[in-house]
Amino acid sequence: MAQYVEVEQAIEMPGLRVVLTAGVPGPWGEAAKGILRVKKIPYVKVAQRLGGDMTALVKWTAQDSAPVFMYNDERPRTVWLEQLTFAERLAPEPSLIPADVKDRILMFGLSNEICGENGLGWSRRLMMTHSTMVNPDVPEAAKKGAVAFIARYGGYNSEIGARAAVHVAEIVRTLADQLASQRAKGSRFLIGDRLSALDIYWAAFAALIKPLPDELCKMTPGFRRMYDCADPAVIDATTPQLLEHRDFIYREYMELPLDL
């Protein structure tokens, strides 16, 4: 079981402390953990507890989400891009950013489609809210909670929610085409001929379409139902090769079983 410290303890510690949602395989957090693992950067896990008191976390990091990188007395790093570039600074090798400028531009563009605002993760969150809102069996209190949560990320309406699945399918198809192109060239990776951050991002965010099995990723039944995508367009776009690639990256480079 993962060893966490509480925020109040972490504030007094030196070095790298990473705020993670305890007990939940959040894709942004799992991607951050994967990057740090590949680079062998030591860090302390700091617990953000769902439904808990966030007062200390807000005071420390000026927000209440996860993951967050806190390094010595430097500013909080709360966005995937700044977390990646920080990790590159701390441990330049092995680099997870391609040296070739065209590969680099492609990697950052596709990574943003996965991790960034309105990307795969963002849109899957909208899909989850939409399925809650249109389900007549969901209590009104739960629907109000879902709307309040998604309001932190730009808000929800039925039109946006319905469009989200189309957007996710488009992103996944693009990744499938990229992987097929790379395999035709004899590469096992999504960019170039070596591991990049894009491979890690896809592996982590694939959980929002098809989570790893329970023996590799313990999840509560409620979270597993939320994460497991049933939308036909998204499922159709998610090729067996993409899921095989997720498994390959986890097996060779990331943490198995997940320690949440």
C-alpha cells in the first residue's frame, strides 16, 4: 500500500513532494508517477483525500487538485507540461522529450490532445458528467454534485456533454493512426525510436477508456464503472494495438501493480 504523508508534514520537508489523490488512479497523477519512475527521481507522496479538508493544501499550493509538484521552496507546478519540463531539468537523462524538432512538436501536440484542456482526459470527465445527468436512476443530489464538480473545469451543458464522446473518439483515432504508422516503420513507440512522454501519457489516460484489470489496478467498483467507457464510437476507435501499447509501456517502464 502506498505510503503517504499529510500536507502539514510535507510542508516542512525538503526535496520533491508530489500531491496525489490517495487511492485513485487519476491519469494525470499516474502519468506524473510514470515520468518520475523512468527518470529515477525520488519523491514523497502527499495525500490529497477526496472529500477531505483541503484548507492546508490550498494554503500551500494555491489550489486543491492533484497532481502537484512541490520542490524545495519553488512555486507549485500543477500542469502536466510544467511537470514534464521540471522533471527534464532535474534528470535530463533519459530524456522523454525528442531531440528532433519535428518529433518534439508532434509529441507536445499529441500530448496536449491527451492531457490538456479539452483533451482526452478533460472530455472523458465531461462524458462521465453527461452520463450522470441523463441517467434517470441517479439521485438529484448526485447530479448536483457532478455539476458542482465540473463547474471547476468550465461547466457542463447537455450539448457539450454529448459532443465530448465525438472529441474523445477523434483523439483516440489519431493516436491509433500514429501508432500504426510507427509500427510500419519498425518502432515500438509513438514517437521516434525511443520512449517519450507521449507513450506514458497514453498508457495512463487509457484507464479512462479501459482500466487495467483489478489485479493490476485496485479500484472501487464505482470508480471502475465510471472509468470503463461504453460509448461505441470511443470503443471502436480504441484499437487492440493501442491497448497492447498501453500494456507494453506499463510492463516495461511504469509501476505494476499500481500502488495507490
